[in-house]
Amino acid sequence: MSWLKRRVYPRLAAVTALLGLVVIGLWICGRVLTDTYLWSQYIWWIPALWMITGAWLLLIVSYGFDLISRRMGGVLMRPVLLLVNIGCTGYLIFGVWNMSRFITSVSDHPDAIRVMHWNMSGKTINGQGWTRSVFDHKNDIVLLANPKWGDERQAILDGLAPFAPGERERWVNYSYKVHGDPSHFWIQGSAMIASRFPMVRSGTVRINTATKPIPGSEQTNPGGGRGWIMFIEFDLSRPTDVYAADDGTDEEPVPSEESLIVWFVDLPSDPSIFRQQMMQDAADAIASWDGSGWRMGEHVWKQHTFDGGFPEPDLMIGDFNTPRGSDSIARLIPSSSTMTDAFEQSGFGRGRSWVPRVNNAIARQPIKLADWHIDLALVGDGWKTMHYHLDRTQEWGRMDHAMQTFDMIRRSD
């Protein structure tokens, strides 16, 4: 026993302290490099709480071995690890999670546009109850990715009809109808959009990034490298007054001469893809867009070929399948635009927008400490955001992705 205390425990105290420094150093490396390199992107994706909690546990274990040792081990490394852990924990809480905003309050703005995005991932939801909540929370623009096909998609569309109700049933596309003005609704592929602002045109590009073979097989991940980006132009001058009664007034909405360009994003999910390449493939697809799209005619969407390229966005929103703060996202932003993450402007908290479902009870425990914020919103420099929020409620069904909602306001300065 004395041999353990003189030789083994001091070495274990030093080794665990060194491992703690390695772990916290890797987390710092990930924060600095993000996905600049293929190897660094996987370090960047490791959840912060896994790394920082691990570094703290290794520090505690190192102190424990030192207490029962007859010789000192790791005496120089432990104070360094303690200081680095304190600094990184503080940075995580106040620099990444922005928890200082928890004690501040911002009042609602009367001219704000409330936007909601949700990647439904083809899961079944309580559509009737959820669509009621859309209007209870006074959302102005709703963007849904991958709603379930068939009757459930139609039920969601019916529930969103109060955005622009009408007596006559009209086609939104070749498969779905709505009792309302179809300019306020759009369904194409895996995207569904509803708004109290009419839409005037839309265009889509497809992304197909090469994926690596599945380990032990010559096959690649089917669909893992596919994604899309859609632009939609909203006419802000003709909003419906769906919320007038809720405000206790019969006043007409104040018209605006502006339009709002939104890029609706759903990028490939395959983790083997180098995100720098994926974003470059998406940017190249946008640059080579052939102008084919849709424009709103008289009560019907019509195919149209537009001159010029993709219009520059006021808002980019969707499932980027890339964590917030990643270097690769800059490749997707037009060179003449400046975009700011909505969470960085007005959000706080852990930012858990995607939490995979794990059936094994033991394997599920580490997931509770995982923060993957991959459903993002970026606004142009002409806009600012308020009240960014991620809603992980399971009231409407068990979902992997959280709903993100926020208010957009035109900058006056």
C-alpha cells in the first residue's frame, strides 16, 4: 500500500491533471478553429459540457490522488488546469450561452415581424393543436421543413388557413388546397410556408455533396448529401389583419413599401461531409441558378424564369446541419452581404436545437449534456432581432429539432 502511495498515486495525479489540460485544450482548439479543417470540425462538434465537465472531473480526480499520496504529483499542472477551467466555464456561461441576458428584459416592438421555423423531420405531430398555438403566439411568418406528406400535411395547411382565409378553396400546388388566398401559402418539395404577408416569387436550388461510403460497405449514405435552399420574397405592404381583434383594435395594418427576401435552408446531414466543401457546393449551386422558379399570378402560382441570380437575403433561416459559429457558414453568405446570427443578437441559453432520440437509457444520459445548435437564423445588416427563443416542447409530438422563433425589426440607424 505504501508503494502505491509513493509511486502510483503521484503518477496518476500527474496523468489525470495532464489529461484535463489536454481535454480543455482540445475544447479551446475547437472553439478557435471550428470547422476550418476536416479534423477540427469533429473536435468542434463535441459538446462543450462534455469537454468542460470532463476537465473538471479530471481535476477533482487529480486532487484526490494527491491527497492520498505520500509524494506530490501534478503540483504545477493542477493550478493551471483550475484557472483554465474557471476561465472556460465563465466564457461558456456568459460568452457562448449569453446568460447575462437572463436578467434583462426587452419589451415588444409594435412593428416587429415574428418568424417561426421548425424542421419537423417527417415526424407525426398534433397538427390541429400546434397550428392553434401558431396564432396564439402571433407568428407572422411560419417556415416548416419536412412536414409529413399526405393527409397530415394537408391538415397543417388547413390549420394555417386563418393567415388569409377565403370562402373558395384554391390550389397551393398540384397536391394541396386551402380555403384562402394562395399567395399567403407555398408548398414545394420538403418546404411549407404560411404567412400573413403575401409571397410574390420563389426559386430553389438543390445541393448534392458527395458523401463517403458507409463503413464496411461500398454504399454511401442515401440522401445524406442532399439539401436545398429556397428563396421567397414577401410583400410587406399587404399584411392581413389576422391579429387585429387580438390587439383590441379595428385599425388596418400600416402598409410598408418594403419586401423581405428569405433564404429557407435545409442542408445535407451526413456527418462525413467536410462542412467547408458542403457550404461551397451550396454557394456554387446558388451562383449557377438558372432562374427557374415560381411567381404568384392571379390566385395561382405559375412557373416562371427570372432574370438575374438569387436575390440577396434579408434573412437566412433553416437547418444548416452545422453548429452556430462555424467558420464554413461564411461561404454561404453573399460577398456583398453582412449577416449576423439571431441568437448572438438576442438569444440566451444552451442552444439545444437538435437532440437526437436515443432509446438506450444509459446512452441517453450524455445526450442531456449535449448542445448542438444547428437550426439557425441569420439576419442582414438592415435588420435586428429580439426575443430569439428555441422551443423544445414535446406537447405536439416527439421531435428531434426545436422550433426557433424571434422578432425582426428594421434598423432605423
